[in-house]
Amino acid sequence: MAEKDMVGKLAIWAFIIGVVIALLVGIWQAYTLETSASDTLFAKTNDTGGIIAWILAILGAIVGILAFIGKGTITKDEVPGFLLAGIGLLVMYGVFQNIYMLIPYYIGSLFAGVALSLSIFIAPAVGLLAIKAIWDIGKEV
């Protein structure tokens, strides 16, 4: 019982830390996108952005793995809603990817930066839970 509580707390903290980092990085992205698109945090020449992207992806994978094995914060009943919200978030990044050039005054950049960072964080969890959902559907046939 104590182990499940500890693992559940790990899942909660991984999710909270991932969302906070993603939001802060998204705000920083908004600033750097507005000043120069080549100096953004996730630019190919920026090592810090790669490290942050890996941290976000690892935290997302932790959330996904713990939910996959049934010890995370996402219950079996919440998986379809999480997958739908995650897919919506990933689509949102595709929509907002170049919107910073269209909407002035940091608003477009803020949408693009936050969508990118949240997508990096949520994508591993969505992928793992999608595999689990497909597996569960296949088992029931």
C-alpha cells in the first residue's frame, strides 16, 4: 500500500513539474521567438533547449509509464479523455507552429512556445497510453 502511494506521488509530481517546466519554457520561447526565430530555446544550435526537451520528454514518459502500469494519476476510465486531450494538444502545436508570424505582441509567440513545450511533455504519455488502449481493445475481442 505504501509503495503505491509513493509511486502515485511520483506520478503527480512528475506531471506537475513537467507542466510547470513546459509553461515556463513556453513563456521563454515566446520571448525568444519575438526577438529572433534563430535564437529560440529549441533551435537546432541550442544545446540547452535539447536538454530541456529531453527532461520534458522523460517526465512525460514517467507519467505515461506509471499510467500504463496502472499506478499513475490517470485511471483506466480517464484514458480516453486523456488521449483525446493529448491529441488536441498535439494538433494545437501544429496549428500554432507558425502563428507567431501572424499575431503580433507576443501572443502568437506565447501560443507557439507553450504548445511546443507541452507537446514535447505530453507526447510520450499519449503514445504509451494509446498503445495500451489498442492492446486493451485487442484483448477484448
